[in-house]
Amino acid sequence: MVDSLKQKVAYLQGLAEGLDIDHTDKEGKVIASVIQVLNDVAGHIEELRAAQQELEEYMESIDDDLNDLESELDFEDEDFIEVECPKCHKEVMFDSDILEDDDTIEVTCPNCNEVVFINDGSFDIETKGIDADLAGVKDNDDI
Ligand SMILES: [Zn+2]
């Protein structure tokens, strides 16, 4: 678009020169000035377009960085299961992927090496299991 604009201005310039316009003449001065202004405008638009192009590339690089950051955050947002070690009562975190793993995996407490979870169904991952049991006992007492 800018190229065609500059081309048009150059064409006008050529036309004006072809007409052998007298630059000392009032009309000639106006025509020469108009062409000069058009030339300046076309130049400014070209500069603006280059600056905008630079800005767009910069925005794209920021967008890429943002995407990288987001995927890193997604990774950290993976599901973790938190259990309390029955021995030392430290909170032990492990990846929930372990639950779906076909191999038997033992999760041990990093503090005392007590096994806090095995993915063979022998461990109840419901951390509120104790509360539920207490509620059950209470119900039985009522009966
Ligand atoms: Zn422990």
C-alpha cells in the first residue's frame, strides 16, 4: 500500500516535471508544494509501518514467552495428593498419576521412610476417612 502510494507520488512528480511547471509561478508553487507534502506523508507512513512491524514482532515474542510461562504453570498445577505420615505425621505429597500406574508403587515418607501409600488399593486416599469412621461410630451409638 505504501509502495503504491510512493509510486503514485513519484508518478505525480514525473507528471509535474513533464508539464514543465514554472516553480516561480503561483500555481506551480502550489503544485510543487502539494507533491512535496504528499512525498513527506508517504515517507512518514512508511516509517510508521516499519515501527508497527517492529511492535508486532515484539508483541509476538511476548506472546510466545507468555505461552511458555503458562505451560510451565500448567505443569506445576498437576494434581498432587497429600497424605499424613502415620508415623511422624508429616504431610507427604505425591503425584496423582501414581494412582493410575499399573505397577505397584510405594510412596514413602521422606522424613522417616514409613510407607504412606501403596497404589494397590490397600490405602484409602480419602484424608477425611477418619472423620467418616467417627461419624459411623456415633450413628451406631445412637441405635
Ligand atoms: Zn514420616
